[in-house]
Amino acid sequence: MSLKFEVVEITKPEGTNVIIGQAHFIKTTEDVYEALVSSVPGIKFGLAFCESSGKRLIRVEGNDEQLKKAAVENANKIGAGHIFVIILKDAWPINILNALKSVPEITTIHCASANPVQVVVAETQQGRGIVAVIDGLTPLGVETEEDLRERREFLRKIGYKLS
């Protein structure tokens, strides 16, 4: 048996976030769509889900054609069964992660990020699977008191903390 590894660069439109996960049933696309539109009014997104049996199609949902296209392109590059890719804008992952975690078909969320993302994929004769996700860049140091103050001010400025 052979095993190959590949690093897949995730590409997404400027100002968007990506969520990559794994689920287990064709109903995933409709259930994720419902979870997203009911979580954040005005959310824009594209969702691609890779079937791993039957017709083995990339199933697509969403409400923005550009984001649907980006989700499909990334899901196709990953090419692993039962994975899904969501590209979103006009919402943040923090606004929808709990809703996604409550979708019964979802088994894993690998990442939710606006950062550069790479997916490490393993391939055997049977197919492909996600081994790891590289989210962002390596840390450059430990925050100082000034960095701590800036972080706390920023969170209050954008409305995620009140006091």
C-alpha cells in the first residue's frame, strides 16, 4: 500500500473567512445551509460538501455565486471524502460555530479562519483524507503589557467585550 502527502493552499476572496470540517451524510448541505442563514441575518456564503460514496459528487449550497465557486474550487483541490468547505462574508466564524456544532452530521471542524490556510492531505489507493490544517503563521513572540492593553481595547471597540 502506498501513501502520499500533499499540501493544499486554500484560496478565498479578499475579506472572507473559511471553515473546513468533516460530516457524514448527504443531508449535510441542507442542514448547514439552514444553520447559517438562521444564525446571522445577511450572511453571504458558499458551501461545498464532498460525498464519499454513491455518485461521489461535490454538493453545493449557498447564497452567493462567487463564494459557492470558491468553496467548490477548494473542496475539489482537497478532494477528500465527507469534507466540507464554507467560504463566508458579512459574518464571522464566531457567529456561526455553535450552530454548526449542533448540526448532527458534522463530526469535526478543522479550522475557522481569515488567515492563510493550508490543508495537509494524505492519499492512499482508496482515497484522500485531511491529516492537518495549518492556520496562519508561526508566532513571533509573547505579548507584552502593551499588546495585552491593545488586545483588550480592540475587543471592546468591535463589541465583543463590554467592560
